[in-house]
Amino acid sequence: MDSRILRVIATVIEVCDPPREAGRGHPPAETIRVLATLRRFLREGTPWRSLTATAAQASGSTLRRWLTRWAETGVLAQVHALLVGMLRGHPDLILDSCSVRAKRAGDLTGPNPTDRAKRGTKYNVAVDGDGVPVACVATAANVNDTLVVERLFLAAYAVMARIRTVFADKGYDAEHHRDLCRFFGVTPRIYERGQPPGSGLGQRRWPVERSTAWVLENKRLALRYDRLGFIIQSLLQSACIFLVAKRLARQF
């Protein structure tokens, strides 16, 4: 990834979470160095213990400490929202999810109904009409999609300048979700169960399917090894942040 993209993300992080003053002992790692390590960790699926400190990257223990701190302060969600707000995005909102297998038991795992009840995790993603991820939530694989619609919609509504239409498949079919959209002046296009095929939603849902495919290009997310739920949510949010920053670099 272009180093200037990492610098943009690092600048926003330092605005949301100013660097702490150096005390006694080893000086704290630079934000951009931690981000470079996080990017490699996500893309290559490198084990924690294999991340050794060099001039270009931080150690695995340092990366874990930073992710823990960011999770406690909600920094990644703030950075994600600020970067999305800088984009001139398409006003449509598209929802979808994908499930991955969890090799070890842990938080946010459950029997996957699409994978012979093997333990897994579901990544719920909301993108704008251009496929830019604007909100994301990690849940257990057996959590119904309808249970995260409100959280995804409100998170997207808070950062998008305008939402015109919400597109979603029958997994999100619930009348109260349509009522939620109408309450905010948004047109719901959620496929209803029992309707004949040919609704045309497939022509509008491809941006979110492309974005989830990009998320799963990160080996650390494509097959889950981490047991802690906040680590999985942080990695998912980070993958979305990198996608947003890449799109932002094209506009400026």
C-alpha cells in the first residue's frame, strides 16, 4: 500500500488519539509503523509471534497493545467515520454479510448454518453505492442478519451525507426495518420472502459483494484464528479503513 495512504490514516488516528508523552524506558512506537505492521498482519496472516520489531515494523506484542487501546477508546470507529465523511460517496446503502470458519473457539463464534454447523464468524458490511464500506459489525455465524440491520443503518446514517435507498436481500426481510428507513426519509428496497425472482436487486448488490471479497483477501480475516472478539472487530474495521483510504487517495 502507498505510504502516503498510511500517513493519512496515521494523521487521523493521532487527531482522535493524540500520542502519549514519552516516559521512562523504551520510546513508544510511531503510529505509521504500527499501521504498516497491521497492514502486513492482515494481508499475509502472519502469526503474532512471527512479527518481530524492525525499523519498518513493530512487534506482535506492540501491535496487540495498540489494538487493545484502540478498541477501549473506539478510535478505529472514529477514524473510519471521519474518512468516510471526507468522501463524495454515492447515496445508496447496500447491506450484505459473509461467514468464515473459526479454527479455534472464542468470542463471536457460533455454528454456521451454511457450513455444516461448523463454528464460524459472520462479517456484516454496509457499503455505499460505489462499494465503499461505511459500517461493519462482526457477529457469530448463527446470528440472524435481521438483528444487525439497525446497528449498521444507524452507523452508516451518522457518517454518510445522504442515504437515498437501502438495498438488501431476503435475509434482512422485516417490516420494522422498512419502517426504520422510512422514518429517516430513506426508500427501502429489501427483498420480501415469497416474491418471484427478478426483483432487480442483484444489479444493485454487486458493489457490496465486491467489497466483501476485498475484505476476505486479507488472510487474517478469511480464516479466523484469533479468539478475542475485540481483535476480530478491530481487524474487520481496519480492513474497511484501508479500503476507504485507498478510495480517498484516488479523489485527491
